[in-house]
Amino acid sequence: MKTLPTKDEILAWIEDNPTKTNKRDIARAFGIKGAARIDLKRILKELTAEGHLEKRRKTYREDGALPPVSVCRVLAPDADGDLFVEPVEAGETPPRVLFMAKSSDPALAEGDRVLCRLTKVSGEDYDYEARLIRRIGTGPTKILGIFRKGAEGGRVTPIDKGSDKEWRVPPGAVSGALDGELVEAEQTGPRARMGLPQARIVARLGNPSDARAVSLIAIHQHGIPDDFPEDVVAEAEAAQPVELGAREDLRELPLITIDPSDARDHDDACFAHADDDPANPGGHVIWVAIADVAHYVRPGSALDREARKRGNSTYFPDRVVPMLPDALSGDLCSLHEGVERACIAVRMVVDAQGRKLSHRFTRGLMKSPAALNYEEVQAGQDGAPNDKVAPFMEGVIAPLYAAYHALADARARREPLNLDLPERRIAMDEVGRIVSIAFRERLDAHKLIEEFMVLANVCAAEELKARKVELLYRVHEEPGPEKLEALREIAQASGFVLAKGQVLQTSHLNRLLKQAEGSEHQELMNISALRAMTQAYYAPENFGHFGLALQNYAHFTSPIRRYADLIVHRGLITAHGWGDDGLQEDDLKAVGEQVSMTERRSMLAERDTTDRYLAAYLSDRVGTEVEGRVSGIARFGLFVKLDESGADGLVPIGTLGREYFAYDRDAQTLTGEKSGVVIGIGDRVLARLAEATPETGGLVLELLELDGKPLPQTGGPARKMGARGRKLGKSRSKSAKLKKKLKRKR
């Protein structure tokens, strides 16, 4: 019998022969036969117990080493553009694996799963090289949830409102997560038909009860990039202030910024004065200057690639995820008071009735004399200027309001959609706790800036269209026939009229909203009209902006926080020959689809964050009574918008009294089978707050009163499920038919 090999010899052989790692291969390599196999088995068990080997079914391999063929997940390209992959079952400290692509390989995206052949290397800053065998599929399911440690690994409870299934985490996939910690996990292996699906933890996000974890949850849940690559930060920090050069000198114009008091950046400034042209009596000249972001973010640069990837900035109550690094968004591209800043400006001439007569774009250098907020500007206009505002009242602020009133007259004639939907403001303290939730007051100062920005956006679209330069329009198409018919039915049920048989205009919808103004159905009509609208998007084709009642509209005024505006700036640079940083050959259709997607992503993340903050704010009020209006109807229950906070809570259908409620999707109602009670959008309710879950943002309510009256308690035991009610109803129907049949036979 051949002498048994030492443990070191076995380990060395396994490392040299990674494709032959079962016990039979090892025995054959060392000439071990018969009863000696028992001793070999003992040695292999000892090596496994000592941590030198790990057993995988019937094979052994060096602990920490990877099998020659592995399933890997594609990572994002690094700063040098190299693509790395991560073996799915590599343990808590995976080695670095460089993907060696061939020209025939398909394009791979972050998160894709691939089957690769791995080769161990030495002398490099990575451990393995991977070559593609085949692509298995797109990225695995991601789960954001709370980790609960168990005897063998643990479980992740998702924080999504609609998800109630837990995920099992095996011991080797915990990644050091602590019990109760917020984690990001991803699916491993196929979905199991029986039992819990399996996942591994890929990121630990800290304590979920931390007030600042709320927005962090949304960032990870929606895949919003929140860390800038090193080359992007370096490029931004290397930027320098702009000198006058060939730019128009606008430094003597008192272009002031007017923003929220907590504004993080200042990307627009304005100035107005009476037009001294005798041919335009009572007219106004309006200047709008916008930060010249295009000067710093050049096409094809690292900054440009990252800005396009993000598409826009995302704003949360406690933080902002900017489109550009702070060196630009908070400094060189922000029109700070008293410093020279590069800008692209438009000079617009309007008549006394607010009709635009002409406009002219220029690339300039400005110096804002003041950074003011909406409240202090409005207070000054109302006769109570503070020390900062007072010096600008006569020469700057009064002319701004005069020009605004002319534009307001033009707006009234144009009749854009006039929805009355108050905006919530969540105020927080220094550590991220909610101090108050209130509705923002709509001041004339807000409307002034909005009207100036709308007019500047119109000018940009008209300018590029006239010069035949490509751009991204801001498109808002009219409502589809189905949504319009649903709105018409809700209006008729409320006693109002939305006429048929005519080309829909915003004026028709405004007349409907005017009919409801001051009535108990005012909020219902505003919510229903909003839901009838299509979602705005960016595209190189011009289909007009229905909501604003404008034929030509583009976004020009916020290039710090919207990539679409940067495209418009580049178009203006190209159209006027202002430099080599203009619009390059690009697929604007694809760019429009990308930035439309990122905009929707940010909106969902911001909404989810608000829901979670509201749930946290209301969590200590569970059991109290709250008032609100029905804001939505679904088969599984109804949604109520609370008066005080504007939060939306769910009343499950199984809790609505002791009868079955039938759902009418077209009429958006729930009707009691026995009582005949009809619950519809806009109804006043009194409810009890039953649950408030900050992790998911979910609020559960118990309905107490409908329009001042308690719900009738009819029938037998409460039915917990609408589906069960339907089955019982069918059973009664069959029973009645059977009785009739028997009666006829007798």
C-alpha cells in the first residue's frame, strides 16, 4: 500500500488540480486503494474541520479558492473602465475577479449573471481572470429589509409595503449583519416552490430606526446613485471660475435670486424694468439668467457621463442626491451673492398685456447683488421689507411684480390647467427628527418666479426650433379617452358637467374645477383631474404641453439639477456659435428616455420617503381618531388622505362593517351589499389610526364614520376578505335558484 500523503501534499495537489477535487480523484492521484480510502476520508475531514478545505457535495477545494467554473455577478465598471465580476458563492470576502472580454462576447450590464471559467493569477492587483462561457440572465432580485439573526444564518423581512414573504439567509451569506439591522440583499438561486426563497446580504445600511435612514432606504430601494466616482469628483474640483472673455458683461444688472429659505443651490436669477421703447407703452423687459453648467460639464467627459446616468437631482427632506458634485452644484454653478458667475441669459420683451414681443439669448458673466427668499420678498411687496430687501424694493422688486402681473394676465387668457393641490413641507431638526408637517403657502413671489421661468423655457424652445437645432422638448400630451371618460363619470356623479364631443382644452377642465370650487367635492375634482392627466416626458419630437397650454416648451432653467436642461443649453451654444462645448452628435431619443426614467425614479423615491416620514411622525398617535377624505378606491379597500398631515392611509375592505362591499372600477365606488351604503372618492370620513409602520411607510385605518354617520352594522360576522364575500353571495344565489326549481317541480 502506498504511504498516505501529508496534509500539505493534499492541499498542494488540490491547488494544482482545481478541476479534480472529489475524493476518488485525490485517491487516484496518490495511489490510495482499498481500506486506505478510510484513512484518506479521515484526513480530508480533519482538513475541513481545520478550515483548510470546504466540502461541496462530493468535492473538496482549498478554503477560499474558487471552482474553475463559477456563476458570477457583473459589477459596475471601475474608474479605468475595467469590468469586474463577483462569484455568487464566494463568501463574505470575495476575491477580485477581472472579466476578460472577447470581441464576440455580448455587452454586459451591472447585475447580469454570467457563467465564467476562472483562472487564478499572481502578481496582479486582482486574484482571478474570468472568461465568459455564457450569460445566464439579467440581475437577480434585490431585497431591502430588516435582518433577523437566527440559529442558522437568519431571515430578511422586506420593507416594501406589498411584500410579506421573508427571505432565508444561510450562515455563509450574512456578511456580518447584526440582528435588527437594515440590509440590502439579493436572490441566490432559483425561486423555491416550497419554503422561503434564499438570499445573501450584499450591503449593511445601519439602524433602520435612525431618522436619517429613511431617505437612505429610498436611495437603495430605487437604485439612485449617491456616490460620485473619484474621476468625476476630481474633474469637478479642478474647475476654475470663468473670466469675461467674449461673454457679454452683465455684472451691472441687478439679477437677484429668489429661492426657498433652505435652498441648496441657486441656478436662476432675474431682473425686470419698464420698457423705454415708445412703441411698447406699459411694456416690460425681463431678464432671466441661468447658471452656465455647459461650460463645466463638457460632452463625453466623466462629469457628463455621470450626469446623464443620474438624469437629475433627487430631493429628500433631510438630504439631496445631486446630479453634479458639490464643487459645481454648490459652488461654481450656483449664482451666489456677490461673486462673478458664468451664465446663459435671455432678455425678453413683453407688452402691457403680457404678450411676448421678442427675445434675445446671450452667454454672459453676472454678479448677483442679493440672494433672497420667497417669504421676505413677499413681505417686502406687502409693505414690510426687512433690512436685506428694503434697498431693492423700488429698483428691482417692484418692477418684478409689475412684469409678473402682465404675465399673469396673459396666463389667464391662455388658461393652463389650474389644479389646486397644496404641497406638503416636512420640517426637520439637526438630527433628522420631524419637527412639523405643514402645507406650503402659495405666495405671489412663488408665482412670479414660475411665470418668468415658463416664459424663458418657451423662448428656448422657440429659439432652437427656429434655428433648426435639435433639442429635448418637455412633452405633456392630453388625457386619453378612457381616463377622460372616467373623469366625466365622476363629475356627473358629483353634479357637475364636462361636455363631450369637442376637442379637449385646459379651459374645459378649468370650468369643471370652477364648478366644484368651494363645494364638498372640490378636492375630489382636483384629485380626479390630476389622475386623468398623462405623465410628462422628454423627447426630440414636439407634441406640445397640454397642461401649460403651450405649443413649444422645453426645460432651460435648471441645468444644475436636470440633464435635459443641459442639452437645451448645449443646443443654444451650437445655435449661436458660442464655443466648442455645444451639442454633439447624440441620440436625443435615447437621452430623452433615460432622463424621463430617472425623473420617474426620483419622484417615486421622494414619495416613498415622504410616506415613511409621515408614518414615523404618526406612529405615536396610533389609536387616535383622525379626519380626512377618501382619495382612492380599490378592490382591497379604500385610501384616505388625512386632513392634518396629507398622509394616505389604507382602510382594508375586510374591516368595513359586517357586509360584503362590491367594487365598481368605473365609478370608483364600494357599495354595501345589504345596506346600500356607497363609498366614493371625496367622501368625508372619521377614522381611527390602527397601524403606522415607519419601515414601509404604511398607515392602516379603521373607518368609524362616513359623511358624519357611522357605518351600518348589518348581517352576521364580519367578512375578512372580499373574495370570500363573493363566494358566499354566489352560494346564496345558487341556493335560491335550487329552491325555485324544486318549487316548480312540486
